[in-house]
Amino acid sequence: MIEEILNKAIELRNEDFKITETSNLSEVNKLSDEMSAIVCSATVFFINLKNMPYIIKNDGKRAASKTYKIFHEALSVFAKETNAYLIDHNSNSFLLVYASSIKEIDTHIENAYRLSYVLGKELVKNIPQFNSLNFAIGIDHGRVLGTKSNQGILWYGTCIDKAAAISELCLKPSYLGISGLIYSEISENLKTITRHILGIPKKEPAWVKGSYQFENERKHYYSSNHTIEVK
């Protein structure tokens, strides 16, 4: 058995990995074998349904499955409207991938504000069962790779892992969290919000700074409860 495992491992190690650079992420479905992949630079939204185990335990597996399906449908509509590529990442998370340069980040953050409104206010308001749901959106930018496996499509990228880690840190009602890289690239007008106090406009920070450990390094992230209303 050991000999068979080692022979297969060495064979795979020595095989060439074919890479295609493309912004059309749907091309991952056209890959001919498991030793080929597509890559691109992208902004990644990691949508994390954080307390699915609680829903499974208290509401049942069917309720958890329906919750996932409802979020999938909502994100499908949002992805179509904002030109994102939707990925069912696992049983409690999704990816919205925007294949683009970091220079387009302002548009993506404005979309993130809208998504926070759609999921955090409209779904919760209209579907009472979601009152107990704890979700978050983590965002980072970097290189992503998609490849085929026996079980379907696999996606890799440090930006995916960082977005996932940031989503774990976001607490209701601050559904949205971004990496230090994202914060450094967004325009100043997206770093503040204007509130009217007794009719007088006052600018306030839109983001709260925090820190976390990622691969044994201290990283900064920023969370926000700000939203943009969608009609």
C-alpha cells in the first residue's frame, strides 16, 4: 500500500501543471483534466453562514438546507446584477468572485454595502426564521486558482482564506469586514459616512479597525455596519 501511494505521489509531483490566465471564471468547467487550472486576480467576497450548526441542532437539517438554498438564490440574483462569479464553497459558505484589478475596488465595496443591506435587513425582515442566523461577509483581493478534481471544482487563494478568517471576526450588526489591503485602496469617501444630527451633517468613520492572527502574523482588518439601501 505504501509503495502504491508513494508511486502515485511521485507521478503527480513530476507531472506538468497547465495554467491558463483568464478573467472568465466559467472556463474552469472546460478544463480537460485534473492537472490544469485557471488563474486570475480577483476581489473575493466570502459569505459565511456562521452558525449553521446551531440551526441544524435547533431547527433541523431541512431548515438548514432551506436556509442555504435561499441564500444561494439571493446571491445568484446579486451576482448577475453585479457581474460576479458565484461559487458554492461548502455547506455553510459561498464565494462571490470579481475577476478584476484592485483599482476597481470602490465599485466592489459599494456592492458589498448593498449586499449587507440585502442579506442583513431585507432577508431578515421578510423571513422571520433568519432572526437567529449569524452571517458575515469577508473581503480580500489577490490571486485565485480554480482546478478540477474528482469531487468537482476546487478553488485556492490566500485571499480566499483571509476573507474567510475576516468573516469569522465580524459580529452582528457589522456584517461586513475587509482586509488591510482593501482598506488602503478604497477612496476616502468610502472610509466615512455622513449622519445628520439635529439637521447638521457630521462625518464619522465607516470602519472599525481590528486585528487577527493569520499564518502566525498579526494582520489588520476593518468591519462596518454601514449599508446602502437597495430598492
